[in-house]
Amino acid sequence: MARSGVGFSIDKLTRLEVHLQRRIDRIERVLSPIGLKLTGPGSLKARYGFMAGTMRRAMRFTDPEVVQGGLVFSEKQGLLTDKDVNRSHLRGCLPPRHTRARILRLMDHHAAATKIIGSYTYPLLRHKRRNPDDRGSVLIGKTVGMAYPTFYPTPSATKDGTGEEGGTQQVRLAIKHPPLQTLPPLIQRCRGSRWGERGVVVGRDAEQLEVRIATIFSGDPRLLAEFEGGGDCYRPATLQIFGEQRLRDAGCRDLRKSDRVFSRYRQIGKMAVLADQFLSSAATMFTQARSQSKTLGIEFDLEFFRELELSRAEANPHLFEWQTRLAFEAQEKGYLMLPFFEVRRNFVGFRVDQRKLRWKRPMLREQGGKRIHEVVNFPVQAMGALSMLEVQNRLHRELMPEMTHRDPPCHMMYPVHDAIYFDCRVEWQEELEARIAEAFEWVEQHGVWGRLCEVAGNFVAFAHSK
């Protein structure tokens, strides 16, 4: 993959950078009259002051406990930073039309544009912005520039050397120079084929990968039935949150994700399902839902999400029971290991808060720490990475005769957590897509996915989509 390269349109990247720089300049001109500098001398103090004032105002509209509970402060001075998570959280705690909510939105646009230029367009077109000598990401070519990234197995001596203490990066490939696995959508749209109009970028995503793996491990009968029928695992949660009549009144003609209106409400249902899987707090769910729901014209109550958090053991008993077993295994052994794969992660010193587990409505929490999210997340993330790696390896073996030809019809570009991408000639696209589908099917029936289903005694399809 490193020698195959990844193509980008030089013209599209250049035009994108010009557009983003104009947006940055426009936002800075708008904020200048109120004394809020986002760049240059004095900007750090101005941003700290604005965020502190916004936090105080947010407490007028939202429970102070919720406001402070979702914020991140600087380690040395304890000041409220203007990080993405803080801006998003405060925006969710303010009324949608509040002046400071609008300013936070402008700061979001400014930060996003600055990030794309500094981390992507500038290094791809010139050099690393703060290090002119670092040209490791510069594209080679005039019309379609080729990037030749560096691949690192993680953890290893060269990348994420924390070994078994490593987090969700276990058993994955990390890609740097440029960081292809974190390409924002605007940069992804600038990708191009080395064959120009005679080529196409072919991608395949694993559908609902994490939820499917958690369902195999936990054996949740409700989700097993939904997946067996080819259904949508986020649909039941959406119906539970909003109710069928409310969705009908909102204009949902068909209560499925193909319906444009329902698909927007489904995002809240998706958030709730993933929150149960990762044991997110009520405050976190409230902030995320409130931020997303502004486009729907719906106001959520914090008590509703507290009820969702407290009802997890009752609403999803199989998932909760599996998560509890994981927590006690991590406490007893000091580590977790995937069955029959010998991939493990250490959790030395982890302790379950048994007092909360004995409540009438039990909650799964760590005593004096927050690693409980990592404990329940590790088997899911690691299994997802192994499954996608096997798809990639299977395709590499099956396509070896074609890809090693002096004029190959396709090149494997790079993988991400739940997807894989190829640069392909137009006339070979149909053949490549059939090969990719065969690889997913092989892993589902004979590979690590099939073995996991066999050991767990629960079958869920390894679904994928373009």
C-alpha cells in the first residue's frame, strides 16, 4: 500500500484552501468588534475569557452540575479551554439563538477551517506548516498528486510503544505522512484516481461494526432478531425515545432510515444505542442530543437521559450482564484478553464500584477512575480491527496476480477502522466490488468473524455497504 500511493486532485485542494482561508478571514472580521481574537498576540487570553464568561451564562439556562460536568480544564492553571468538546458542550447548554451560542458556532467553523489547512492542505501542497523542512506529506505530481504514506503496526517500537497498556490502537495499522485515517470529508472529496477520469475510488464500509460485535459478545436477543431480519439496530431506540405518533406528526412517512425525516431523528436513536454500549453518562447524552436536536426543533430534558442511564440494566440486561462480567474480569486479572486471539490490554488497579452496582437500579462504574469505558470498549474495538485486517489480507492475497501486473487494474490505497479503499480503473470496478464482497463473506464464514460467532453461539452478519 505504501508503494501504491493515494491520489489527490491538486486543483481541488488549492481551491479548497483558498475558500477556507476566506472563511477564516471573514470570521475574524466579524468577531473583531467584540474583542474576541482567535489568532495572533493576545488571542489566548481573549479565548479563555470568552469561554469563562460563556460558562457562567450557560448556568443560567442549564443545571450548573451538567454544565461543569462536561467541560475540560487546562491541567496547569485550571482554565477553561476553547477545545472542540468545550465549545460543543456549552453550545448545547445555551438556547439555540443565544448570541454566545452563535459565536461558538463561528469559533467551530474557524477551528475546523484552520485545522484542515494546517493539518492537510498545507502539508500536502507545500510542507508542514510549522516545520518547512518536513516535506514527508507533499504530493508528487502536477494534476493528480500522489501521497506515499508511512504505515506503522500498533503497538510497536516505532508507534504507540505502550505495549499492552495501549488503548484502542491495539492490533491496528496507523498511517502517517499524511494521516489518511483521519481525513475529514472535505479532504476525502479531493481524492482522485491516478487514471483521472478513467479511474474511480472504490470504498467499502462495514455497517454498524461496533454494535454488531457487541451483540455477538452479549447475545442481546432484541438486537440479534433485528440483525437477523436485516433490520436497523437504531430503529427500536428511535421509536422508544420519540414514540411512533410523534414521529408521524413530524412528517415521517416511513419509520425507516430510508425516510429523509426519520433518518434525522434516527441520529438521536443511534447516539442512545452507542451510549449504552460505551456507558456514557446522562450529562454526555444530554449534551450530544441537545446539540443534534436543534435541527429537529426538539428540546430534551436532562431527567429523560438520567432515566435512560438508570434503566440500562433493565432495558438491556444481556448487554449489561456482559459488561459487568468484563469489569469483574478486568478487576480480578488486571487485564482483558480476546478469546482465541491472545490480544490483550492491561487494566492494573481497576476496581468496580460495587456500591453503585448494588443500587436498586444498578449502575456500572469504576471506583475512583474512568477506565470503565475502555474496559467495555476494548473487546469491541480490537475485534473490529482484527476483522477488517483479515478482509484486507484476504483481498491482498486474492488480488495479488492483478496488483503485481506491470499495468494493474487497481491499487489498494489504505484501510481505516471500518472501511477500505481502492484506486481502480472504471472498467474493472464491477469486478473489484465483487471481489470485496467475497472477502467480507469469507471472513464472516471462515475467518475471525465466523470463529467469534461460533464461540459466542450468536450469529450476526458481517454486513457492508458502498
